[in-house]
Amino acid sequence: MNLPTKKVLFGTIALLIYPACSHAENSQWVEWIADVEAAYAQVNNLNYSAFSNDENDDDRLALTVVLGRYYQLSGNSRMHVAVEFSTEDYDQFSLMGNTEVGANLGVRHKFGLGHNVPYLQFTASYRHQEVKADPWSNNSLAFNLEVGKHLTDKLTLAASLTYTSVDGGRGEVIVPEISSAVFDQSFWHADIYADYILSANWLLSLNYGRREGDFHSACTVENVNIVLDTMQVKAITSDTIFGGCVYQVDGSNNSYSSNISYAITDHSALNLSIEHFRGNANSLSYRGNNIQLSYNYRY
Amino acid sequence: MSLTDHFKTISHIVIIILSQQLFCQQLFAANIQVSIVDDNKEPIKDAVIYINETLPKLSEKTIVIDQVDKEFIPYVTVVRRGSAINFPNNDDIRHQVYSFSQSKQFELPLYSGNESRPVVFNKSGAVALACNIHDWMKAYVYVVDTDKFALTDQAGQGSLSNLPNGQYEVLVWHPELASTAQANIQKVIIESSDQLITFTVPRKQRFKAWRAPKSINRRGY
């Protein structure tokens, strides 16, 4: 872990401990967190290729369970501690299948009393992802700062900024002068969210996200040669999932997504999400679409 | 005639007058059956129906608004002016109940169980309740100056019972009523028989903050 990451981590811990101590008299463990999501997705350009003849699509099944608890620090502040387990299975590219274990710790502060009062939330999370294709396995550490506000009874806006540092394994060296640590990455993610209540049972959510920093892409060896000729590749290794190479570049990505939620009860909902993403790194562009249907339960 | 006999005679007269009063009142008492629907003829549940009158002194009563599974129960409560409301918390977590309404502004800091003090509502009008921890928790108290009031049921129907003959103004209120004051008032004359009146009122839906789970964000690129 590098020095800036350590500073952020220790700053986070201080931020979490300070309110916990300052409101110790009133603080108390309160609600349990038990969230479950079962999702089916159609993933377009799963390998995030810049070449249309290389794009691979697949179907994904995912199950996620989050368990944790809130700690009420005061009338305006609460902390949460949670562990997350998830598993993903792919229809064609089964080596992309993975299991993930993570933990996250967050503090949410509301700036006063009332429905329309803004909030600020800080979350630190750590995840270990075990991918069937071993070189893709990684550990990641992320810090997220989110601010949000109910603008009206129907409309809620939020914005967040996330820094993620990924520590991945090293693959086979295929270009001697270029690193093979494709999955050692760091990047920033900025998001804007809007939730609009359509009726008592229907919620429409829109999200714009922009990622800046490292990302990886997999394609055939022929196309990798084009990539190597046209841009600065930070790392490259062979890939067993898509049968070519996987490389890392520095670039940006914009994603636009919408989600429609149907509340079955106060504790369960069906969600349909559609996402379109477009990425750029030097002269190459990457694009794709995802669609996901999920059943969500919250205790 | 002795003083005692005079006393007996007067007592008999008083008893007869009181009995007649009571008899007449029961004979001429009637009910107003009220039905409330919106523009789409859908019944409006939990609407407050009351008589427009200001009684000089109202008997005080303590009412309960419960908190169960992070919701207020009931959603709408109608009380006489001067009534106190207890807000017990039957969840195993803490709530922070507040209101910014003109008719009553108060805050019950974080509490669990029966720790909160009763809140007295001594000004008529609508009071919106909320919880600062759980934004979706919403409920309403409507404070009236009369003891003749009712709430509509699932079918949008309610009844004002045992009203003596006379002319009344019947008013309705609901959190989602979007109509002008005129549409919320009807004049009714009671002449020994029950009256059936229907209010057709425009409705403006109000929404609680979203509570059901959204998709867990599995960020890709």
C-alpha cells in the first residue's frame, strides 16, 4: 500500500472513531443489515474490447448477501459495519466466474433535523475477489464519499467520489519490457444519482458515472499488436478466459444507467437496470451495454 | 304545603323536564353517513370527517401513535384540541420523532420503548409527523375543535353519529386532498332522519421516501 493510500486509510479510521467517541453516551447498536440480491444479467462486450470483432457477450447469474449492523452515534449520525459475500457464474466464459468476500465500514451524517436535510457519507471497503482464471483474482481497497439530499417528496439527488486501489496477481510475461501486473490498478470514479418516485410502488433511478485511471481490456493477439502500436500499454499478459491477451491502459470511461424498481413489499423489490458505457484510451474507444434483472430483499 | 313537599314537587318537575329532553334528543338524533371519493371514483381511506364547530372546553384524552417495523401506526389520527399523544416505540431500535407543522412543532430526541413524554396538541389543524432516522416514516395528526369527528374506512366511508336536529357544516381533510376549501365543506340539515353525503375531491398523491431495496451497485467499468 502506498503512502497516500495509507494516509486516506488512517484518516478514515480517525473520522470513524471521533464521532463514535464524542457521542458515546447516546450511541447504541441498532438495526441489523441483511440484504440479498439474486440477479440475472446480459453482458455486452464482457472483455471490454476496443475491436468490434473481438467483443464477447455472455449471460451472468449473481447472488450477493450483505450482513451487518448500524451503530447509532447520535440523532444525526450513524455508522455501519457490514460483510459482503457474492458469487457470479457466466454461461460461456465460465472462467470469469468468481466469488468475492468483502467488508465495509461507513459513517453517515445528516446535517440537522428533517426530510430534506442533506447528508454526507464516508465508506471504506475492502474486497477479495477469487476468479476461476487465477491471474484475474485481486484484492481491492476503496474509499467513497457521498453527498445527497431529498429535493422534493419525489426527487432525491446524490453525488459520490470513489478512489479504488486494486492489487492483482501477476500473469505470464509475454512482452519482456512491459509489466505483467495487469490487475494492479488504481482509478477514480465520480457518480451522480437521481431517484424519482413515480408512484407508491415504482421508482426510477438514473446514474451517470465517470471513471478515470487504469482499466484492463482483453482481445486477440492480432488486435493487441494494434494496441501496442497505437498507445502506451502499462501491463500485458496472456489470458485464458478469452483466449488472447489482457492489457492495462490509462483512460476514462463514461457510463449511463437507468434502473426501474418495483416495490413488492417494504422489504423486497424487483429491479431492472440498463447500462450503456463508452470508454477512451488514446485513439481507441470501448463501448457496451448491460441489462440486469434482480430480486432484492432487505431485512 | 311544607317546605319538603315543595322540594319534592320541584324535583319531580326537573326530572320530567330532563327526561323529556333526553327522550326528544334520542328521538331526533340522526347520523350523517359520509362517503369520500377522488376524481377517479376511488375511495379515500383515512380521511378526517368533522363538524365545523368550536366547543368551549373539550375533554382531554390521551391517544397513542405506535411505531412498529419502522412505520407509524396509524397513518392518520384525529384528536380533540387539548389531547395528549403518546408515541411508544415498539421497535427494538431508536426513533427520533419530530414535526415542523405550524399547528405543533416538537422533537422527541432519540428514544426507545416508552421513554418519550406525551405531546399535547392544543392548536387545531394538520400536524405532519416524521422520524429523522427513517425518512420514509410519515404520519399525520389532525386536531379538531369539536367532539364530532370520524375517520373513513377502506371503502372511504365514515359516520358522524347521534347528531341532534339542526344545520351542520361537514368538513373533510386528508393529507392528499388537493381541493379548494369549498369542495371540502358541505352543509347538511338533520331532521330526524339519517343523511348520506358524498364528497368528490381532487387528490394529489404524496409520497413517502423510498424504502424498498434498490439494486446493489456492482460497478463494472
